[in-house]
Amino acid sequence: MTDTSAYPAAHTLEDFRRNLAQVHATIAAACHRAGRDPAAVRLLPVSKTVDEARIRLAYAAGCRELGENKVQEAHAKWEAMRELSDLRWAVIGHLQTNKARLVARFASEFQALDSLRVAEALDRRLQAEGRSLKVLVQVNTSGEATKFGLAPDQVPGFMRELPAFSSLRVQGLMTLALFSSDPARVRPCFVRLRELRDRLRQDAPAGIGMHELSMGMSGDYALAIEEGATTVRVGQAIFGARALPDSHYWPGLAAPDSQA
Ligand SMILES: *Cc1c(COP(=O)(O)O)cnc(C)c1O
């Protein structure tokens, strides 16, 4: 588990510029080690729990996309900042079908698709809104029972069902790695997602894209980039340490010490 005290809080425009520069430098260094082009890695800042005033500072520092774990929180922020018309919102947490309507209204992307019921609900709501939505399929690469996402061996069959939902633009896979400070335990999760993506790419159904790999967070994004991440979802390294424990977002998560 990462030592969250290592993440400096950002309360001023200068703070955000400094933290963002630091993260971009880490991305560039990881790309260099892996022989990858930094332009091929998208930074998605994650603003969950962060209030509107600080989000506006992040926007002023250049953020034009934000990831949020909880749909209602995301929707409320979108409403409050609608006049920032070039700011896009990605929902990156588990969705219940009764909230598909909200996602269909405002989100630019949904990274946690993990059931046909949610696919069906989203597709129906999107049709009603006259919109389409970029989606990633969430895969449980750590084998932890408490994590959301499909088991890797369920994904090929799942993918074959998705062309039926014409408002969903499927573009790849998302995962949360094992929470551990030991790279030897984290890295295999990222490798598993990349290998799954590569296999799926061979025979993806028409209209189903398989280029995106959304993996890596504040504690492990350099590792994820080394293993092929095309999107990294980084919260605390940009906004500062969160007060709430991660178990608030991933119910059932054991205490950090028992996982390291
Ligand atoms: C909170 C969250 C992140 C970012 O985690 P940090 O530790 O703040 O970088 C990434 N992905 C998901 C799904 C999250 O909920």
C-alpha cells in the first residue's frame, strides 16, 4: 500500500501546476524506460471527494477530463460546472442499472462495464438521449472476490454480446491492480490485462475496439505504463491524499496492512 502522506495536497494554482508537472515527468520517465511515446499515454485525473473550488483550480491548471468513482457525485459536479463546456467527465466506478440514466446524460466515458444488464440499461438510456458513450470493460485481474469486474475468462464471451448495444462504443479494458506496495505482486495484474487485450484483438467482433488499456493509479501508474497502459487514472498524486480510506470506494476491501 502506498504511503499517502507522500502526496502533497493542492490548494493553489501553483500547487496543481507542480503536481501535474511531477506526474507528467513520471509518465515521461516510465515511457522512456519502456521505449514508448508519452503521447500514447493519457492522464485521467481522478477528482473524487475533491470540492468544486479545487476542481476549478485543476481546470485552470489545464485539466480537461476528470474521472469520478460515484455517479451521483460526478453528476452533481457536472451540473455545477456545466459552463466549463470543454470539461469532460469519465465515470470509472461500478454502476447500478438504476443510475444508468444519469450516466447517459452527462458522461463522456464509462470505464467500469461489467454486466450485460448494465450494458442494456445504458444502451436504452443513451438511445433516449440520442447519445453514444465510450466504454471500457472492467476486468478483475487480481482475483480478489471483493473487486468488481469480470473474470478474465468471462471477457471473450461478454465481448461477443456487446455489438447488440449500438450506443456503446467499446474501446478496451480497465482494471484495478492488487493493492500492494510490492511491484512483483502488482505487475502481473497489468500483464494479465495486456495479454487479454492482445488475445481479444485477434478476433474482436466488428465495431468492438480493443486498443485501450486503462490501468495504473497514484501508487502504481509508472509500473502500468511499463506494461502498456494507454490511460492512467491518477487522483492523489494530483489532488493530494484523500481523507477517506479506499474501502469507502471499494466495499469489502481489507485493511491495507493485511494486503501488503
Ligand atoms: C480513486 C480511483 C483511482 C485513483 O486512485 P488514486 O490513488 O487517487 O490515484 C483510480 N481508479 C479508480 C477506479 C478509482 O476509484
